[in-house]
Amino acid sequence: MELETKDIIAAANPFITGVVNTILAPKLKIILDKLNKKGSNLRLPTEKHFEEYLTRTYVKLSVVNTLVFSNSQKLLDDIYVPLTIKSTNHQKYSHKINGYPKAISDTFNNILITDTAGMGKSTIMKKIFLDIINKQSGIPLFIELRRLTKKHKLIHEIQEQLNSINKKFDQDLLFSLLAEGDFIIILDGYDEIGFEHLEFVTYDIQEFISKASSNRYFITSRPEKAITSFGNFQEFTIEPLKKNEAFSILKKYDNKGVLSTLLIKKLKETGLENINEFLTNPLLVSLLYSSFDHKQTIPFKKYLFYRQVFEANFENHDLTKGDSYIHNKFSNLEIDDFHRVLRHIGYNCLKLQKIEFLKDEILKLIRESKLFCLGLEFNESDFLSDLLKTVPLFIQDGNYIKWAHKSIQEYFAAQFIYQDSDGNRENILKKLYFSNNIDKLQNVIDLYYDMDFKNFNNVIILNLLNEYNDYQKSTFKNYKTGITEQDIILRKELTFLSLNFMFKDIGDSNRFSSDRFSDIVMGMIDEIKRRKNLDSIESVGITITSETPRDYIILNIEFPKKTIFRILHSKKNPLVSLIDSESRNKEIKLDLDLMNEHELHEITDSPSDKVNSSENFKMLNRVFEICTQPPYKINHNEALKQLKSINKNIKLEANSDFFLDGL
């Protein structure tokens, strides 16, 4: 890889020199002139700082470690397939990312890319960074947000990235330089910030962006409630892969070789329709390739992908070198014992909300896992050597050691809950369900669904159904004629686990791009948080009715637990369904005049509320169908049916005679 690194540097140097000389140097001169006039002795960052940083980061991001090849290094350009991002606003603007999306960046300045595990958020950011340099479009900075804490702020991390031996500079001058503009700052992995640091780090990022607003910003994250605080960012999601795109990725992994040809042929066979969901996700496509390479079989459940990837890394690392003998591991552990230790480490990382550690920190985790796994004897340093070399599920990144991918850690955490939590399993599942940070735990819950559906059903789904049953029994009573029972049931389905408000506003066709309207909405959200004593808000759906010259703005506030809806729908569980989108193309008019402009009104189940009159009830249901985010609703009849079935099964299992009779 040393020769390739030299080649990368040689190819990148002219572009990096161009960025530094034409974009950075004039800004440094402006600040230096100001300092000379003041006679300051403070040290200013130099061109050399940036040349070293850009070269180092260009090489790092050009080369990717992938689980497909047991973390062997590949050039990003050799395996990259352009991914499409799509805006979440009403215009649904989309763009295929094959480099820096300058048109989008010019339009919105601040861009937020959210999507679930493995959709390629970080890969897109790496491609953008490299292209910014290649086209000399600005001065890119790539920051991994998991490294920020209460004590380690964004400016500290930037300073640390730019600093090198004997070239220390002043932090305030760095900030002055950043405030000059023309920097394109990529903040990757917002969802990887630890629980205890999230509020502080969020405020720090917001303050930084406010003070250095002349720059362009990209933030990536899995969907989670705290991300809504970046209201001045235009949100994009990543479009699911089309089947031909998935096949293109597979072909790139072995350069259109025999294995990808065989796998694609297998995937085209009938009877494999259930696997199509996995072909929409770049990470799962790579895991599919890796698992097929190992066993020539296609697993039908997501967690089995991860198990086969683990087995492939454990058993095949030396086989890739043409050696028929599998060398002993440094730790001398067998595969199941190694898996057992990793389960405990994975669960500990889940509790810590960390996937990256200093060497002493990861050794401490291994030591704690060794104590938990009674009967296993091994040396902690040897186990770490295995994780980095013979079972390469971890990567060395400078002074840090991190999981090869966060979803691998989440797989082992879910496996720990399933296999090792014993009498604590039910309490752990309840804690996941009732957690205010359930959005951060979504992938663990998703993986657990397939591992242990019985306990998932008896704990998580049962709690959800009990909540819905209590809700549907206590709401929308004593309604008068003119409103059908079907419409009332639909309202219950649509409003479960949500709060809904409305206010009147001046009609404006360019409302979504208006700073005025954004400020009004954020003010309304702050008022809702105050009224309802909410620390934060998961997501906000906004719908505008077709009234002129005044429109009614409906704000739909979803509770964190609706994360479960997204999981259930992906599993094709009939308990939830995707909301019919046909209403989005129909005009919405409400027959009311109940408030002054910008007066916040909560929509409740009260029959006396004019929005619930017979003239408005059905139309308001259509409003909720449009603005509900995520766009899923519980199915009333199926919920009551499943609740009855689960309780019946639990009662049956509680009867000891069921297990003992006949033995």
C-alpha cells in the first residue's frame, strides 16, 4: 500500500497546492496584515499546516477499509457507486452524488444528510471532500463528530487536526481565519456523539456555525430527535439503491469476476424476493457479498449477514493469502468464545455510546469482558491484536481504535441481550422501548426483532399495544352525527404517539425558503416545548392548508417511540402501514376562523373544538395523513387483534402444566 500512498500524494499535490495558494493564502495575508498592525505575537496557522492536513486527509479518505475484504485497503474510487440524495421538503429536489454537489451547496449553504445505518452517509462525505480538492472548489475540513465531548469542542478538534509537531498555533486566530469563509466543513456522524455529551456538543456546533456562517456546512446523521435543532439546514435523505446499482457494487468488489456473476445470477432467481430489501442498502450489499464469498449461501435475515461476516473474518483471513491452514489466533480462543467476548464488548459500547477508543480504553473494555466471560483465559493485548489483524473487525486510526462499522458493534450488542442477559432480558428490552434516546437504539432493536421475535413481541410490541389500547379507549368520545366511526378510528390511528398544533400565517408561495417563516416555526416549537414540558422534539411535520390570504399551518410532533413504527414496517408487520400519499395532491380547506395570526392552537380530541366539527373532521384527517413523520400509522383492528393474541400466549406459557403435562 506504500506505493499506492505515494501515488495518491503525487496525484493530489497539484490540486492541494492550488487550494492553498489561490484560496487560503490570500486569507492568511489579510489576517497577518491585521496582526502586524497591532504588533501581535500570536501564532497564525500557516500554509504548511493546511498542506500537511489536506495531504494526510486526502490519503486517508481515498483509501477505505472494507469488511468485504477483511478490512484490506481499497481505493474509494474503485468501489464507489454514485448515490442519490433527495430533499425532504415539498420540492423533493434530488441529486446524484459523484463529487461535490456545488449547485445544491450554492442554493442551501447548509446541508443535512440523514438516513439509517449503512446507507453510505460517510462514503458520500469522503467523495465530496476529495472532489472539493480535485476541483479546487474551496478548503475542505473533515471532522468526525464522535470525537467531540463536553471538554473537546469543535474548534479544538479542528485545531488538533491541523496541528503538527513544532507547528502549534493560536486557537483564536484559527477561528478568525475560519470566519473569513470559503471553507467547506464536513461534520460526519452526529448520531455517534455520546448521550452525555450530545446537548453540549449540539450547542457548540450551533454556536460555531453561527459565528463562522460564511462557510458551507455538511452534517450527516442517522435520524434522531436532536438533529431537528439544526433548523437552518436543508435536509436530504439517501435514495435506496436500485437493483442495477446494487449489482454494480457487487461487480466492483471482484472486478466483474466469477463470484459477483454467480451471486447476481442467484439473486435473479425466483423465490428470493425477501432479499430485495437488503439490496437497497450499500452496507448490506457488501455484507451479502462477503457472506456469499464465505459460504455460497444467501442469509434471509439481517443479523445472519453479520454472523457470516464475523465467521468469514475469523476463519478466512489467512485463506485469502492462499494458505489452506487457518493460523491460531493470538488469544487462542475458538470462534464461539471469541464471539462471546465480542458480545459483551459490543453491549458495553452501546451503553457508552462509543465506537472509538484510545488503546488503554479498549483494553479496559476487553478486561471487563474477560471477567464477565467466566472460564475463558486469554491475554487482553492478544485479543486486541486479533481484533486488528486476524479477526479484523476493528481498525487502527492514528491513536484511535474503532469498530470497522457501527452496525457491527450494534449486532454484537443485540446478540448480548439475546444470549447473555438471562433474567435481565425483559428489563433491558423495556428500557430500550421507553428510552428517550430510542432513535439512537433503532438498529439494535431492528436486529433484535429477527433474533428473538418472541421476546420482542412479548415486551416491546406488547407495551406499544397497551399504550394504543389505553389511548383509543380514552379519546374521541361522544361525537355527534355527521362523523363516521371509520373516520374516528382513522383519527386515533393517525394521532397515536403525537401532538398536533396549528396557527394562522400570511400566504406565501416561497414560504419554505423564507427565513421569516423558519423563525416563526422555531418559535412555535419552543412554545410547544414550554407548554408540554418537553426537553426536545423528535420531528416536526408541517402542512399548509389552501386558504388565502391566510393559511393554516399544522405542526405534527411525533413521540420518540414512533421509531418502532419504522422497524415494524420494514419487517412487513401488519401492525403498521405506510400512510396513503394520494391526499398530498388534493387541496385542503378547513371551514373555520378560530384564531388570530400566529396564535398557537392545540388540536385535541374535544368535540367542541371547531377543527373537530363534522365539516372539518374528515379534512383534518387528510392533513394528518400528509404531515405525519415518519409516514406510518398503527392499524386499529390489527392492534386489538395482536394484543389479544399476545396476552393469550403469555397466559398459556405462564401455566406450568403446559410444559410439564405428558412428560
